[in-house]
Amino acid sequence: MYLLKVLYKSIIAPLEVFRKDHIEGRLSASIAIILITALLGSIIAPVVRFYMNKGQYEIHLHLDRMFIAFFVTIGTWLIVCISFWLWSKAFNKDLEFRQVISIWGLSYMPNLICVILYNLLSIAPELGRESNILAFILSSLFIMLLVWKAIYYFVFMRFVINTTLFEISLITMASTVLFVILMMVGFNVGIQVPML
Amino acid sequence: MMKIMSERALEGLIKTIESEVRIPEGIEEKILVRVFASESEHDPYLMPFERFVYEKPLRIAACISVAISGMLWSVMGGSFANWLIGFIR
């Protein structure tokens, strides 16, 4: 029950859950979003794609690659959390690692929806081709998810790490490099939607 | 030994007690802002723009995405959506 409440608040009113104090069920909600996103993107989606296209093309299921993608997804989340936690330590902010993982995981909601949309387009590519209006809506949704994720990032910096303008600029510049590296690693193991 | 206060000193004291305390202009607002900021752990003090962006991020994200899509649509025409989806895929 707490878990659903936290998930709901992370979408509707993120300021109520993106805060340092302890919130019941936040860590579980965070881990649940990460696991669902990772499972959906790296294991469930390829299986669905395989069964949808089995008769049309010669395709194979690479179980080893699917599990590598799953663990890389979890790994990138942990690396990003570790980097944020180290930044908070560098700027003498009173923040525990547990707080970072329980809050940053909530920002994976746009990633989760993006994975669903992306795989929907992979399974039914005609969605983006047949109707201009539908293609417009889908494109707007992708841009919206990107902006939504960026807002989560700034909320995290402003209200969790409690950064100044200088600190956030520095963290953002350094994080951009890290994010690009993690995205490239992700693409190499077959993760199409960046999991940061 | 107890000292007896003169009439003039007593009058001065009463006047001091009755005199109105005036806070210098702007101090009251500054104190309020500081109090709000220090309580930011529980109820963060937000500027109106921050409130608009952070309180309901989905709303601003939707506004921005529609604005960007509309702008791209006007520049590239109907093909932009297909281009964007193709780029994502």
C-alpha cells in the first residue's frame, strides 16, 4: 500500500517524496520501478518481439545477452547513484547512500513509460507511419518523457542533494560525461532506451 | 540598600515601556524568507516559477513537449514525427 502511494506521489507530487526524511515504502517503490523497467526492457520485450515476429523473420532469442542487459540496467542505476552520493560527499551534504538509491529510483518512471512506448513501436511500427496525428502524439510523448526526466534530475539536485548553482553546474557537466559513457555501454549490450 | 527612583527616571521608564517598537523596513520579509528557507526540509520555500515547474512536473513537461513538437511541425512539416520516431528507433 505504501509502495503504491509513493509511486503515485512520485508522479503527481514528486516534492512530497523527493526529500531527505524517511518515507515508508520509498526504497521498495524505487527498487520495484528499477526491476520492472529492467525486466521489461531487457527480458520481456525481446521475448514478446520474438513471438510476434517468429513466423515473419528468422530471429533468435539470445538469453545471455538479455541477462547481461538486465544486469547492466541495474548496474547503471547503481553507478549513477554512487556518483550522486560521491558528489554529495564532495560538497559536504548530509546524505546517505540509502537515501540516494531510494529517491533516484523513483525518477525511472519516465524510463519505464519510454521502454513501453519504444517496444510498442518495435512491435507495431505502423503506429508511427500510418497517421500523422498519431506520429505527432508519439513524438510529443517521447519529448515529454525526456523533459520529465530532466525535471526529476533538477528536483533531485535542488531538494535532495541541496546544491547551489555552481555545484549543480559542476555536477551536471561531469554527469553528462558519465551518462554518455553509460549510454554507450548500454547500447553495446542491446539496451535501446537509456537507463540512467 | 534600596534606592528610590526619582520621578523623572520613573516617567522615562514608563515612556520607554509604552513606546512602539518599529522594525526597520524589509527586515520582517527577510526573516520570513530565512525561516521558510531553513524549513525547506519539510516544506521547501519555492519561487512561483519553481512551484510551477517542480510541484507538477508532468504539466510543464507536457507544455514544453507540445511547444517543441509544434515548432518542429511548423519547420519540418508532417514528416518531423516520422523522422523523430525513426531516430528513436
